[in-house]
Amino acid sequence: MPGIRPGMTTERLGMTATIIDGKTIAAQLRGRIAGEVARLTSAHNVTPSIAVVLVGADPASEVYVRTKSKAVAEAGMRAVDRKLPATTSEAELLALVAELNKDPSVHGILVQLPLPPQIDSHRIISAIDPAKDVDGFHPLNVGRLASGLPALVPCTPLGCVMLAKTVRPSLAGLEAVVIGRSNIVGKPVAQLLLAENATVTLTHSKTRDLPGVCRRADILVAAIGRPEMVRGDWIKPGAVVIDVGINRVAGEGGKARIVGDVAFTEALAVAGAITPVPGGVGPMTIACLLLNTVRAACALNHLPPPAV
């Protein structure tokens, strides 16, 4: 069965999947990144730095920015945090982006989304220097990814593929199904899987017989934002399941709990390997942001790509 490895428990009517430990894998990646940062600083006097711009006081965004800044510091990198009021105009934000584009000490620029309604996020993303676009959202980087050219790519999709490859080091020839066609996850993860020579089906709300399509998948990536939509009987026995969803639902006694887009307990009895929520894709997103920043720092300073 695709996805079965030594040590997996199998039974005649089902199996117990290996849980892909995103926290541990991300920590190992961050450790390698820290080593590369130390080398760049010592050998080339280049300390990778990232500017994170937060407009307004969205609580979830504030928590995420603090987490990013902590990870940046732990890797020995430099964080440039710029917090602007919710009343900031589009022109003011564009001026800040232009300033950061020109600053040679800044290698990565991330403008935290969502932005207040008076600001067009597409204009802001397009204004970021593509060489510093560590989110991988600039149209030039999107086009380069689709064309199979080197590019800074979105962090969550990159993390998804890296996690899948911890189970299946080669994805060549495997059938991959992606649920969701967003510009942030669905489309770029499909492009990355194609680059790994998988056969990719990108599904969406108009897909006919979605459960049937999913049952073909050796690699199943769920990125739809609907709690536990993917049921156990949607999954091919032995498949690798990457759950990108982060959904808050009511638990016992009205206490909120976090679940993914996949019904985890059901999937656990069928899949070969699966990412948990939380503790799966989330930690890899931040680790890949650090990786993109180091890659950008090397490219901007005409150095070889980092050995990470």
C-alpha cells in the first residue's frame, strides 16, 4: 500500500496511521537554519533580517506576528517589526514598503494579512520587491513557480510538501489530490507537487464526486477551511494526509477546540500517515518563512543558496 512503512500497525479492516510530528520536524529545520545564519554572519557579515508589518490590532494577527518574531530571534536573525494603526492609508503603507524595498539590511518583507478595508492587499503585495517577497505572493514569484523557475514560494505549501516527503521521500508518479484552490495554499501546493513529478488533481466546490476523487490520492492535501469535512471513507488506505485546516469549533461544555479539515480519528484508522491539528503544518509555516528569508539574504548578497 502506498504510504506504508516499517513500524506502521496494520489490520485486516484498517490501520493506525503514523502521526507526522510537525513540531519536531520544524524544530529540526529551524536548527539547521540557525546554523546557516551563524555561518553567514561569521563568514560574510550577513545577518538575514525580515521586516514584519502589522496594520491594526487584529488579535490573531498579533499573536502570529509575536510567534514569528520569537522564531526569528531564536534563529539568530534580525526582526524589524513595524506596527501601524488601523487608520493607516494605502499611500502610507505603500511608502513604508518602498522604504523597506530600498533598505539593504532588510532581506525579507512580510505584510500581515488581512489588511483594513481602505487598503487594497493586491496593490501592497505587488509593491513588495519580488526578491524580498518571503511570503511568495508577488505575481512575479507566482508566475515563476507556475513556470517551474526558481522563486520564493508560499510558506505553508512549501511546508506541506516537506512534511509529505518525510514519509515518501520521492513523490514522483504518485497521485496527489489537493482540496481547495486558494492562491495562498491550494494553487501553489499543486504547483510544488507537480514540480516533484506527482500527478496532481486540484479540486474545489464544483468538483463532481469529491469523495471519489479523494479516494484515488496517494497524497491528500486538505486546505478548505471547513472543520472535519474530509471523512475517513474519503481516504485511500495507506495515503499520506496533510491537513492544512485550522478551525475553531465548540467542544465539551462550550469550550472551544481546534480541529482540522480532516476528521482526524476516522482518518487515523485508514491513512498511512497524517498531520495532526494543531502541531502539524502550522509549525512548518513559520520554519519555512525563516528558510525563505535566508534564501533571500543569500540571493540579495550574491551568495550561493543556503545548504539547508
